[in-house]
Amino acid sequence: MVRPAFLSRFLAHAPSRLALRWEGVDHTYGDLRALGEATAGWLAEVGVRPGDRVAIQLENGLDLVAAHLGCMALGAVRVPMNAHYRAAEVAPIVEDAAPVLVLTGTPELYPHTRTAPAPGRAAPLGHWAGPDDITALLFTSGTTGRPKGVPQTWAMWTHNLDALHARWHLAPDDVLWLTLPCFHTHGLVLGLHGALLRGARVLLSERFDPIPPPPEATHFYGVPTYYRRWLPLMQESPAAFRGFRLMVSGSDGLSAEVNDAVLAATGKRVLERYGMTETVMITSNPYEGERKAGTVGTPLEGNEVRVVEGEVQVRGPSVFGGYWPRPDPSAFTADGFFRTGDAGEWDEDGYLRIVGRKKDLVIVGGVNVSPAEVEHVLAQAAGVREVGVCGLPDADLNEVVAAAVVLDGSCSVEQTLAALREAARGLSGLKRPRRYAVVEALPRNALGKLQRARIAVEVVFPPPSPS
């Protein structure tokens, strides 16, 4: 067994080098190493052992960074969870992951928790593990409604981030303004850990707000909603964005119109890329060379990408080995390609364009929402016989959740709609339907399977309701 390359490179950075700013306070790489060692000592004192799973449900901040560094040092497997999830949403994740400890800001959701990591007797930051050992277990929304566990290994991270940094030219002198939530692959792996691997500096914010970026920031990673909300400021004060060497968009499609508008305002073309929890990054537009608006670029080094019967499929060292704890053999082809479920096509220059989704997921502001999960929650409301959920276009979030409902006659329409909105309070904000429609029947195929794509086309939804 050897120390993971990722960890060795993190430890090799000069201790005096600036690594992270949080709430106006700068922390060096030496500070982060000490923070990780102290947290690892505390985790060991409360009974966590190498290989144990530790769930982390924290907002962006120094506590979250400490939790991840401490688990890295100890060799514990991290289970990041959305900090906004409610009890019903975290329950299946906790059941499947079976963490020995949950670090959370909402301890009332769990029987045995700690609200945040605390310093303890320092443990050496130098866990020894094989490259195929799991470093994080992330859960992604599935079309079945139950989140699917995705084991991510040290080798996946190191290979993919090296390929990505070669494509994006991220250098140790760069400064990443990180506003993405660090419970998703986008913010956690590409953002926080990607910068730490390279020795770059992170300016960490709790969330994105459409304000002028810090003047020292050279890199920014976001989702399309961020750029739409930023556009008025870009047009009003373009000089505020001239310090950026690179702006990246992912997790959902950025329209060519918005990308062109950003270019017109700032002189900089947003770089689009494509990836998912199961694969980290698959393709990317180049830093140098043509960035084609509306495409997600070409395959990263080591990735084999093909389009078969309209579906994007990928194979390579950045692809996970299978879902856990419930393997899904249908997720892979016979020759080992992962079926992404996304519909794509190649253009004449070999750039990939994502043209839709074969799966039913609704992507709200860059966040995957499973219609089946929302349907399960809404079906518990009084007066509901059945419910079907789909995504509707939205100028700000790209899509919002909408629900078509068949009544059972036990309540009035008004009572049922009120019960639906109350049931939806058990979901985090982006999963709550913005629009409801009462229908006589849901569209189904000849075998009785719900056709969610037809709901968006065939059902007339009233104007948006308050969230």
C-alpha cells in the first residue's frame, strides 16, 4: 500500500503557501494540514476508524473543510450530503451508507450525531491506501426515486483532475472563487479538492450571490443559473470581471444566447464541460482553441466516449465501478461503457452536444431532481389518487418541478392542493413543485408506464404557485 498520490501532492505544498480564505481569514497549506491532523485525532477519539463511513451534512465553511481533511487523514470514507435536505431525504442515504458518525448542522434529524468536527489529539496526516480505495461515497438522484451510492476512488479523482487541469490550465498561482456547494461533485471534487491538488488558492463563499467577484479571483466554476443572474452586473460593470482567466459552466446546459451575452459584456467566453457523479468529468471545451457555445467539448484524456442510439456512453479510469449498495448491471454495456442516460450528438469538429436526457431527471439550477422521489412524497397528501412529476422550462433555473395530480374525490380541489404544498415542505426547496395541475388521468403507454415527458407537453399548468 502506498500513500494516495492526491494526498502526497497536497502534503508537498509549501506550508507557508496561502490555501484558503473563509470569512476574511486566510489559511495556509500548513494551517490546513494542522486542521486536518487535529480533526483526524478527534475523529479517532470518538471511535472512527480507517474505512469507516462518515456522513458530512454541512454548509460551505471551515467546519466542512476540516471534516473532509480529517477523514482524508484518517482514511475514513466521506459521505457528503446536501445541507438542505430534510429528514425524508436523508433517511435513505443514511440507511444505505450506514455511517458511524454524522457531522451536521441539523442534529435533530439523527439519533447519534455531532454538530461539527472538533480538534483533538493530532493524528499524522498521511493515510496509506491503494489507489482503488474509496475516498468518498456520493449519492446521486436516480430515476427510481431512491438515491444511488456512487463510490469514488483516489485514482478516479487524481486521474480526472490531472486531465482537467491540463485542459483548463489551472496553475498553483491561480485563485478559485468557490461558491458552489461542496456536497456535490462539482464543488467538492472539481472545486475544493481540485484546487488543493494543484496548490492553488480557494476563496470559499457560503453560496453564490450575483455580486462583483473578488478582484484577485482568476477562476470561477458555476452553473447556468449563476451566469443568467450575473449578466445584468456583467453588462453594467464589465471591468469587475476582467480578472477572470477562466469561467466554467456545467451541471446543466448553458444556452448559446447567455454564453454569447457574457462574451459581449466581458470579452470572455464561458467554457462548458460535461460530467456526472459516476464519471467526474467526461468532456470539456479547451482553454486554448475554440470554445463552442452550446457544446461540451471533446473527451478528456483517457476517456473513451461514444454515442450509441443517441445515448452518450463513456469508459475510462475516471468512471466508477458500479452503484453501491445496490448494483445495477444495466448501468453498463457488455463491453464496459457506462450508460449516462443523456442524449448527445457529435458535431462536424468532434465536439459533443448534449441534446436531451433519456432519463427523467429534472435539473433545477444545476441540481438533479428525481421525479419519482417527489412523486413518492406528494402521493402521501390527502385527496391524491396518483401524481406525475415533470420539468418545465424556466428562465432563471432552466427547469422547475411541476406536478400533475389525479384526485381521489375525498377532498376538494383546494384542500388537496393545500395538502400537496404541505407535503412538499418535506422536500428541500428546489424539489418542491412550482406549479400544480389537476388532471383526469396521467399519460401512460400501452403497458401502463407513466410517460413523464408527455406531462410537460400535454398538461396545461396554471401560473406558478408560491414555493
